[in-house]
Amino acid sequence: MNVFEAVKQSVTTRQAAEHYGIRVGRNGMACCPFHNDKTPSMKLDRRYHCFGCGADGDVIDFAAALYGLGKKEAAVQLAQDFGLSYEDWKPPGKVKKPKPLQKSPEEQFQEAKNRCFRILADYLHLLRAWRKDYAPHSP
């Protein structure tokens, strides 16, 4: 599970807001930290939505907006603050093809010889078929 999935499955926006010092009422309403709010206008649960300024998003968006971070940095910060473990994603590198085992010159020669014999046998079979099919018929 990557850091985004770990945070979204484990932490609600309400839990993050309370952890970061925002007082949330029993009904899930709080004063919005993104504008000068005197009365609670932000609803907090799994997601958040402010009815005053229109701010909206999930827990990662909330932490990113609250601290001015990018989404990845906010997700990592939340994971650290709540002690979540996750798999650190690394971009895939070039897939290295295993090097074929080097064949000895004798093996390479034998393979080339067998390939030539197969091709010549196919031509011989084709020539015999043509001779049978296209040979002139004598009276």
C-alpha cells in the first residue's frame, strides 16, 4: 500500500484537524483555518468542506492546504504524525534482460548447420512437389 492509500484509509480529516489543534464540535463543524472565520462553517468527516470559502477535499488536501505543502509531502507528513507504515514507491528502473549464456563456437556452428539443413530440406521437398505437379505429361 502506498502512502496515499495508507493515509486515506487510516486517518479522517476530522482526526487530522483535531491532531493539528483545530477544535471540532460534536456535529463535526469547525472554524475554517483557510479564511478569517468567526463561526464554524467547515464540516469535517472523511472529507472536509467549508461553506464559507468553498475549500473542499480529503485529508491529504487538508494537510497540504493547512501547511502549504504538496500532496506527496502532506501525505508523508500525515503518515509520520499518525505513525502509519507504508511501502515507499520507487519508479521502475530499466528491466535488465538476462544475458543469454554465451555458446561455444562449436555449438554456434552446429546450430547454424542444423538451420541450413532444415532450410535445404524444405527447398528439396518444395522442388519435388513442383516436379510432380508441373512436369510435362508424355503421351
